[in-house]
Amino acid sequence: MSEAEGNAGRRARGGGGAARRAARTNVGIETARYITRNIPDFEILNAEALELIEANAETVLAEIGVNFVDNPGALARWREAGAEIEGERVRIPRGLARKLCATAPARFVQHARNPERNVEIGGRNLVLAPVYGPPFVRDIDGGRRYATMEDFRRFVQLGQMSKWMHHSGGTVCEPTDVPVNKRHLDMIHAHMTLSDKPFMGSVTEPSRARDSVAMCELLFGKDFVAENTVMTSLVNINSPLTFDATMMGALEVYAAANQACIVSPFIVGGAMAPVTVAGTLTQVLAEVLAGVAYSQLVRPGAPVIFGAFVTSIDMNSGAPTFGTPEASQILYGAGQLARRLGLPFRSGGALCGSKLPDAQAAYETAATLNAALLGGVNFMLHAAGWLEGGLVASYEKYVMDADQLGALHRMAAGIATDPAAQAMDALREVGPGGHFLGCAHTQAHFRDAFWRTDLLDYKPFETWDEEGARDTATLAADRVTRLLARYEAPPLDPARREAVEDYVARRKADMPDAFV
Amino acid sequence: MSEAEGNAGRRARGGGGAARRAARTNVGIETARYITRNIPDFEILNAEALELIEANAETVLAEIGVNFVDNPGALARWREAGAEIEGERVRIPRGLARKLCATAPARFVQHARNPERNVEIGGRNLVLAPVYGPPFVRDIDGGRRYATMEDFRRFVQLGQMSKWMHHSGGTVCEPTDVPVNKRHLDMIHAHMTLSDKPFMGSVTEPSRARDSVAMCELLFGKDFVAENTVMTSLVNINSPLTFDATMMGALEVYAAANQACIVSPFIVGGAMAPVTVAGTLTQVLAEVLAGVAYSQLVRPGAPVIFGAFVTSIDMNSGAPTFGTPEASQILYGAGQLARRLGLPFRSGGALCGSKLPDAQAAYETAATLNAALLGGVNFMLHAAGWLEGGLVASYEKYVMDADQLGALHRMAAGIATDPAAQAMDALREVGPGGHFLGCAHTQAHFRDAFWRTDLLDYKPFETWDEEGARDTATLAADRVTRLLARYEAPPLDPARREAVEDYVARRKADMPDAFV
């Protein structure tokens, strides 16, 4: 590990003070550009199967329909668009939802306050964002405990320090020590001040979505926000086939402000969807068609992402499971459906059910990360730090996963075939029985030839044993400590910071604390 | 875990004594059929890139050539076939090696002494075999130590007990307590008597390959062996571009006896091949073309497998690395080259560099297993138990990996789209806001709906915590103990057993012990 980081330090560019400090302390502060895939997608379903699922999804929308709960405005919009309304049930004639989805952009730029951190979501791109939502945190010393605002800030700092993380995320953990009705203010403030990467807005109440937009107007400028997407927020569907007023209220705020939403079924297969992959894909497509169509009824052209957070249930314990073959199959199939619909696709993540950052966690996580890369995911939430079915944000797993994300970058770059990559000179120079380490081609190319871990152990057994025979989690704990010790907040215009902080203080003063 | 295995027990078929015992003790004894893929292959290279690599490989063979060391017979065969010989260098005119490869079968059956365990290697099939070659073993109690014959037997027993393992393998660990010149006799005896799955022969000297054939003739009958493939053995190429007399001598014995060989470059990229993926693929193809062509010079039609064991070097420590993106890219590309050549493909495995069965081991292993499945591997050696770059066979990792192999089976089955899989009845029955657990479709299908682990933990946090907060390696150690306690040798005709044992005793008496 020290060798690898030593090299990362030596590779640091641009001889400023930050680069020199990075070199001295062996912790990098670069951020990689988001991934643009130069490899094909893995297409698990043939055209016939895709058409069948699409036809079935239209049948679901037309004959079963979806519920928009406690939302007369939504029912009115749907009625006007041509749907059949019965109570809260919305039945959408065949083809209507798909037609409405056509105004959603195939790709869009989400701006960061540092323009170098802007991301383009859609197309061949893959943007990585950290874990979202855990009420608990875990670290190697303290074990599992409720998350606090201090944990939240540390996870945002880790994201800022992580080279392969493109996005600061949203609720990286639930700051349970802050009143429920004020958390969003502190969380967005943390993303705005501790990171210069793009971030997500609040969705837990329409008023909190409005706060998110207002804070962005102070950070980016009102005109800028009116014309650009500066937030991508997570709008879950209450599967099966139900759109609740809270989430739809947030979506309405964001769509109206031209801010992006992920419209995402949240499905534990067998509980919130059928036990079959094809049946689940049908439901996912029906739900996304309805949700995305609704966003376009609110504002045609509003940026939106086809989401699919799907796992399956353990039929013995009832627990959700992660990294299973069925989850990968659904991810691959959903990606195909999203591409046929011309929408950016969200799925995947460092998902696992394990309680510890152990082998189970890594098997499950690697299965999901790999499927997400090959399945054409454009926005990957939970790309690092997820543990215990999303109940826990793990410090050690965050840096373990973040290291694996570097491997995804390299895999996505594909295989070069230019003359240097063909290496015929090397083959001629070395010949049968020779050794490539010293040849001219190797000397010219070895620095960038292979992906390098910043974490994993490649030392000789004896060295590793003498150094304490540390496992991955122990190495990761050490890296967490060093990354946080090295953290420096990115510069921020003091006037904008002050405006954001005034807003937070004023809004907090306006409301009594609420803890439920 | 106990729940999952309880269910496995309840699923046990055929009310015999073994099934009842299995149900009582919660350890299954089924063996799954080898995998037949119902999913496409992941094609990372386009046709232009493949043609370029193929043309470059022909250039390597024609202009650089390969060395057949200490092997005048091989040089004579090549000369007669039309190659240009200069010393030990064999330059193969463009197209000749590919033409010679055309007589090798695209698929073949390897017979086991229990015909239910026969495997077909090639086509859409994937056959899984355990770790091969480690001089050390590791378990959670004893740590890392030299392997013994007793370890060897235990690993064969684990393979026999592992539902998802189709093949008993070869040198599952090196029995370092047995003289080098007699090990192969005890190893093959162990495979023949402790397992009824197919196995591999010795390659460490031509005389040991002959012993392997002779023992098979005693086990299967001489006529049967003359007409059928009963061994698949591992012939490594000394990359770059060198074929040594030991390995080629073993190949000559096996090919002449119509027994299968894996012709496999063993490459640590950057050391034994160029630092680029395209350059390495060129070398792999050139080496396999020469090796397979040679097998067909020995006996046209001899079964042979296109092997690619390729990893890359850590440029800091010089250590080989596993589960890297470059290794996956090479695997995907080599699979395409093998399919274009019409040969069965060997690559992949539970490869990792970690010293412990920890998260690093699992990240690296999962990356490789996944690439092997999607990359079209037909024969996967090292599919379970590999640790520390292949220096160590790990008991715990064996059962951890073997559990993951079950997930590969499910993933490979693809996505069903029959009416039951479409689940439209379930969607209609449940409707918006409902719950699928109780619906008729779920009740009819939940038992086989999802892959089930026999190892991983899905329990509620509190239960898991009360039971000792065990990590995956600890759970695996428990499973190893239970599997070995339940082991029963499969029945074997006493006359055949006696014939094999007489042969072993006679051959041992013929030779003084040798430890180098």
C-alpha cells in the first residue's frame, strides 16, 4: 500500500503546494473525469423478449394502472393528458406514457460549483456517487452506531478526497442528531461547503425540495439555476405501482425548476414485485414509464433518469439480498429497456447484505459493480460505503469500494490497438524465453500500463506477516484516517458561503425542532 | 445459514438413506450438471481488432517463431509439417498453425467413473474444477503451512461434497510429505477413490503421464480409455514462446492416448508478455496456435483446450496481481479468439492475491469469476480455494468460492419469458400498493425463484450479533467442518480399486524416493 501511494504521490501533477503536500503525505487529491465507456453493453435479453416485456408493461399501465395517492393535481394532469382516472387509480392508454417520455433528454449536464467537476449523465457515461440513506455508521473501532452530522461531514470529506468518486451524493448517512425537519439544511450546506463535486437535493417533503433549490440559487446564482441542472435527486416509487404525494411533491418542485430526478422503483423482488425476473422487469418498466411521463407533464424536457433499484428477498428470513444473480439479470435487462426508451439509467452500487466489510460484502459488491459497468448504468448511487442492506454506512467499506471504482474506470476504457498497444516491437525484441521487464517498450509504458490499487495488499508474505498480517478492513481503516487527516475544504467565495449560511440559519429559526 | 441449509435438506430428493442423512445433518450431497449458458458472451473486441491480433500472431509465428527445447522429435514433426527450423527455433509459415488446429474437436466429453458426472467441454458449456498447484494450505485455526497428502485428500473430499463443482481437478494442493517422484500416484489414487467426478492427470514428467494413463486403464478398462477421454491435463507453455520438453513430453503422451490437454500460456503481463492487453493477446494466440497445432501433429483429432492464464505484474513490488481490469480484458479477448478458432476455452478461476479469505480476496475473485462466466470460458480451473496468488489452498475460501459458483449457474440460465415467468397474473392479482408474498404466483414459484446461498449471512442484525458477529471466513470454517464430517466415499468396484492400488504399490516399490 505504501508503495502504491508513494507512486500516486509521484504521479501528482502541477507543482503547487497542494501537489507537494499530497506527495509528502502519500494521499492523492485528484478527481478522475466521469467514465465514458469504450466497451459494449452486455445485452442479456434478445429483441423478442424486450418487446414482450414492453408490451406487458403497456398492459399493466392500461389495464391495471397506477395509483397517485393524495395528489389531486397529479390526477388532473393525467386526466388532461388522456388517462382514465378512477379514484386515485390512473390507467394510461397504450403508448401514451412512452410518448410523453419522448420529451425527456437522453443526456444532461449536472453542474458542480467547480466546473471541472461537472458531470454529463447519459449516453456512454457513468457517474459514480456514494451511499445514500443509512441511519447507522460503522467503523472498525466503534462498531455500529447511529449516524450523526459529524459522520455526515466526514463521509462528504471522504467523497471529496476520493479520486474515483465523481459526485458528492445526497444523504450519505442520516444525521440522526439533527431534527428531521432541519437535516436537509445541514446536509446540503455540508455538500456545498465541504465538497466542490455535484450533489443531490432533499426529497423528504416538497418544502425541503424548495429549500434545496433556494440554496442552490444562492450558491450558483438564480439565473444560472434557472438555465442549468445543478441537482440530481432521488425520487422513489412506492412499488408496486404507487406514487405517493411526498415523493411526487418533490419531483414536481424539481421538474418545475428544471432540476434532475431519478425516478426509481424500489423493489425487493418477491415482496414488492413478482418472484420472477421478467415479471419484475415488466413492473419496473411500467413504473418508470408512469413516473417519467408524469415528470414531463409537469415540465416537458425536465431532466430525468430511469432508475431501477431492485433486489430479491431471502425466502427463509424475509431479508433483502444483494449481489445475487437475479439482481444482476434485472439490472442488465433494465439497462436495455432504458436505452430503448432513450433515457439515462440509474442502477447498481456497492450493494451487499453483509454486516461487516468482509468477504461476503466484497463478493456481493463486486457482482453488482461489475453488472453496473457492463449493464450500461449512467448514474450509480451507492457506489461506495454501503453495508448491511443499506442500514449502515461503513467508513472502511467506503475506501475499499472507492478503490474498486478505479478498476471500473480502467475496464471501461477498453482495449487499445494502436501500434504501441500492439507491442510487436516488444515481442520482436524479447523473443522466445526472454523477459519483458527490461525491454524498451516496457520501460516506455509501464507507468500507466496497469490499474493500481491504493489499498489492496500485494506485498511478499513475509513482509505482510511482519507488518501484522492485516486484512483489508484493517488496511482500509488506516487509509480512512490518513484521508481525513489530509482533507482540506475546496475554496468557496465567502459571499456565497455567507448567503447559504444565512439562509440555513433563517430557515432553522422559522421552524420548531421535529424528530419524527 | 442454518435456514438455507435446512431448506437444502428439505429439497433433497429420492428418499434413500443418504438423502435422509443429508436432511438430518443439513449438508447436501447433490452435484449440479455442468453449466450450459443461456446468455450471450461479452464481446469486448470488434472484428477489426480481432483480425489485427490474429494477423499479428501469425507474424509472431512466422517471423519470430517459438522454441521447442530439448525435443528433437518435436523439431522433426514441425519440419515435416512445413515449418522452418533453426536450432530449437520453429518458425511457422502464416496460416499453417491455424490449419493444423482445424482437426482439434470443438467439444468433447470427459468421462467420469460415475457416468452421471461426465462433463462436455466446449460449446456453450462451463465446467468448474478446483484450485491447482498450491504448495501451502491455510485454515482458520492452523494458519498457513506446507500442504500434505492428508490435506490433498480433504480437498478432494470437499470437491466431492460441493454441489456446484463438476470436476475433481488435479493437484488440489502439493502433498509435500510424499516424495516428488511418487506424488502423482497418490494424487491420482485419491481422485479415483475419494471422488466419482472427472479428474486431471500428471504432467510433471512424461513417465508420470504414462502412469496416469495406465491407472485410468485399470479404473475404466483399457478399451474404454482407448476410445474415450477420461483425463484433462494442464500443459503450461513457458511464456514467452517456449515449449519445454517436460510439458511437451506429457502432451505427447496424452495426445497419443487421445486424452485431453489444456494448452495454456502462463503469463504475468509485463514480465512474460508485453505490458499491453493487445500485445499480450497476440502472444497468447501465437503460443496457443503453436501448442495446439503441435498436439494435432502428434495425433490429429486429439482433444485440446485453448488456455489463457494471464495476470499482470504490480510494477512496484513485482508481485503478480489478480482480479484486475486488464486480466478481465485479456480473458474476454482470449475467449473471442478461442471461439473464432473453434476450440474450447480455459481461463478464469477464483483468482486473488490476498493472503487471507477477506474482502480483497473476494473482490478479486468475484471480478474473475464474473469475467469467466460472461467471457465464454468452457473449463475453469481454480474455481474454488485459490489464495495468495496460488501459493495457498484455503479451506475456508474453498467453500466460500464454491457457494459463489452456485450463483454462476443461476446467472448462466438466463431470463425465462414463458407465461409463468411473465407473471402478469401476479401483477393483476396484487395491483398498486399490494404485497406479493402471499399471492398465488409467489406461492407457486418461490421455492426455486432465487439463488440461495449455503453460506452467506442474511440474518437480522440482532440474531447475527448474538450468535457471535461472525464474518464470512468464520462461517466458512464451520461449513468445512460439517462437510468433511458428512463425507462418504462414493462406491467403487473392489476389483478395480485393488488393481489401481496394486499398480501404485508396484510403481512405488520400483523407484527410490526423490524429494527434488
